[in-house]
Amino acid sequence: MRLLFISDFTEQFPYRLLRGILDYSRRTGQVWEVCKMPPSFKKEIGLKKFVAWAKRWRADAVIGQFSPKDDVSLFRKNGIVAIAQDYVSPFSSIPNITADYGLTGSMAAERFFGHGFKNFGFFGYSGVCWSDGRLEGFRRRLEAEGLGDKLHVYDRQQINSLWNYDRPELLQWLLTLPKPIGIFACDDNQAEILVEACHVAGINVPMDVAIIGVDNDEVTCNLSSPAITSIEMDIEKAGYEAAEMAAHMVEDANYKGEDVVIKPVSVVGRASTGIVATKDEVVATAIRYIYDNRSRKILVSDVLRQVPVSRRLLEQRFKDVVGTTIYNMMSVLRMEYFAHQLITTNDTISEIAARMDEPDTKSISRRFRELKGCTPSEYRNRELRKLGV
């Protein structure tokens, strides 16, 4: 089986699809020869010449990003099976690798509800099926809770200028939003742009703006500061199903195939949603102090000095709002900070611990293992492997 795969390989999404294809190849004993190609090559020479090139390469199938104007029927006319990866809009003449966009948007809303947010934003593209679909799922879930009028949308970006965005306009939008607010980004790349824009605007993430992305791109999410919460999609399964369908379509010219729908699996929580939104000024002050000081060792008594209430009253109000104790939140945020340092620096565990006012490496390692289920060394090795380092 000879497959042409046209996608943006700056992201993990196509590689995860490839892992699913590889899994299908291994399970069936078929040999798949895959040629990875950026969309720019097709765009540069035009679709007709690209199809001719694919035919000379003796491609059996092509999976790729196609523009709405592409005459994808040219592939089948030349004996090549074609499957579209959702880019701008789905095709009716060939199968699409798409996703349950509505459910994805609903999951993001549910996560923000769980953190107490009452104001919401969406950051994405207009006129792009996967962004529009996620926005609609997000909007419907908010409307079901009577919060549709609390949604603020920024969708002025163009899909054909993925890395160029109007920073002044975006900054102005962020600055005028009600705070605190939970913003759902249409994917992890846009979530990363949001984090960067918030830093430039002097907006605290997650205290003022909490952010959720989509696809759980390990590189993008973990190298952001703070690390980005994202919705995990079952991409490998979609790759397997697409490979299975392509093989069937090659064997049976009458089989037209059907859309492969990627399902959202879960929300992978990281620091970009590491707090809860509350109008209780006392609790909000305590949360902000804990978050701002997560890199150093503080005590509950230090938190108490920031607010004009007794320990008993603060503990009660804090647990009512956050759902956990002050001490537990301090511990979780410190371990998340420790985890981020393990991935983003080459410092030894003892050096990171010392920088966090933790001279007893064994103590912080034990607490880390209780939270993460592995030692700091195991965590670092595992996450760096995921990042390809």
C-alpha cells in the first residue's frame, strides 16, 4: 500500500494519525509505504500536476488537507483513493476525517462550569468547519445553562495565515473582556497564541483568563507557560479507521467510504485552568496569593495574613468555593510547577527543589509521586519521550 499524506507536520495531529495507520499496518501484516508531504507542495504546483505526480509515484491512496476549490474527483479518475482531513469545509464526493465538534465544545463548557466561571470566550476562525463546529457546541451548552449572553467571540483570523494574527486587535479584545473568564480556543495552537497575548497584555493566566485548547498536543501544551489544558481526541483510532477504509476502497472500486469521526476523550487538566473563578473577594485573594507563590514554600499562615478573616472562616469559605483545602491547593499547584520545571529545564531534581525552597529532595519527590503516580525522574523521562527529546 502506497500512501501520500499531505498535512502540516509542525503539529502532532498528523503524527498521531500516522501512529494509527502504523497500528493498522502491524495488525493486518500489510506493508504501508508512506510519503509525507506539506500542503505547500500541492499548492505550489496545482492539483492537476500534483495528481499526475501522485500517479507517477504509483500512489494507491492520499490522505490530506484540501482547499474547497480543489477538484478532488481527479484522484479517483486516476485510480487513486482520496480521503480529506478537515481543513476548511468537508467534501461530499470523498470521505472526510472529521470530528464530533459539538461534543468537544460542550466538554470545554462543562470544564469551565466545574471551575465556577460565569464569563466565557471563544478564540478561533470564522468559516472553518472545525472551529465553527466547536464554537457552536460551546455556545449551545452555555445557552442550555442560560449563559449564552456571557459568550464573547473573537474569530477574525484567517486560516490561510495560520501564524499571522492581528496582535493589537486581539490584545484589545482581551483587555475589554470581563474577568475572570474562561476562553475556549479552537485548537492548541490558538491556545498558545492566547497565552502569549495575555502575557503581553499583562493579564494573568489562569487567575484572570483560564484557557482550554483542543488536540492535547504534548509539545505545544507542555512548553507553554503556564501549561495548557486541552481536550484529548482519539486521533490514533481515527488513523486506524482511515487506513482500514482506504485499504477497503483500494480493493473495491465500488466502495465509496464514509466519514471517520474523531471523538473527544477527556479534558487533560494543566495549569492554564488551575484555579476557580469566584466573586468571593477573600477566597479570590487567597487563591491569587497561592498561585503567585507556587514556586516558593509558603504556609497556610502566610495565606491567612493576606485576608481579614479567621483561619476557620477562610478554610470554610475556601472549601465551599474551591472544593478542597487551602493546603491541598498549595500542594497541587507546587507539584504542577515542579512538573513544568522538569520538562522545560535541564536542571537536576535537587536544583529545582532548592530553587523552590525544598532542601529535602526525598520529601518533594515523595509528594510528587503521590500526586503523579511516578517519581520525578520517571515523569521527566516519560514526558520528554512524548516531546521527542
